[in-house]
Amino acid sequence: MFSDAVRRDLIARHGEPHRHYHTLEHIQDCLDQVQASADLDDAQRRLLTAAVWFHDAVYDPTRNDNEAQSAALAIRTLGSEGWTDSDIAEVERLILLTAGHQVQADDPTGARLISIDLSILGADPARYDAYAAAIRREYAHVPDALYVAGRAMILQRFLDAPVLFADAAWAARLDAPARDNLKREIAALTA
């Protein structure tokens, strides 16, 4: 799929010292979910795999353009790897979906990527708590009061959404535990 040099670069990026959740472990978890998706054809699997590798390739918690920068990196890199313009455009589109986690109803590939990316929300409570703690470490530069207010607002927005997981299989499996985790973290933050 990628040259060794590209793979090494992506691994190095996900190993940056300021990352605590957006790491190679997160990428591997997402890749495992792509590989376990028996309903995907080879083309979908290839595009989703590339989108997973690149969606957090640029990650700086002090900026708000990480997805756009990650998409730009994917465009440059995949172009140099000989990918077709249409496949590059699809990977770019998929990466950009991870900025807002909103997907159109007629976008099963986008729904799968967003559901996979958000699957940590429906993890068992101990794993979810480790994720929440890792996110706090990534945002250590933000004072506690601002972090609590911002994080609670983001979590409440997820909780208020009628659909957390756009892919029906992920929704059936993860919606209820995700909502429990979100409520629990909001309560802890606002206690």
C-alpha cells in the first residue's frame, strides 16, 4: 500500500512525544476494525486503510486545522506513491470528515470511518477512562477550568446527537455504552 519510507514517516508521526491518545495504538485499533469489516470490498478497504493512517498524521493540540493538514499530507504523499487522482480525492474527503464527524446518509464508507474513529466512545469503562485521561494529557497546556468547560461542551454535543455512530453495525454495538461513558465523564468533569 505504501513504501517503507512512508510507513516509517507515519509511524514516527504517531509516536511524537506530545501524543497520548492519537498514537500508533489508536491507528492500529482503527486498522483492526477496517480489517475485521468483512463487508468491505478491496477498493473500500484500501481507501479506508489509507484514511486511517493519515487522518491524525498531523496532530498538534494547540491548532484547529489538524485534519486539513493531515489531508494535505495525504495528497502530497499518495501522489508521490502513484495513487490515482480519484483515490487521493476520496482519501482526502474521508480524512476531512473526521474534523466534524458528520456524514451524509448516503455515504457508507464515510460512515464506517467516522464510526471506527469514534469507537473509543463505546469502549469498556476502564478503557474509556484511559482514553479520557490521555486526551487530558494531550491538552495539558489548557488550564483546568477552561479544559473542563470545553471538554464538557464537546461531550454534551456528542451526547445530544441523535446518532453517534453513522454505521448501523457500530451504532447497534456501541451507542448505549458510549452514551453511558459520555454521561459518566460529563458528571465527573462537572462535579
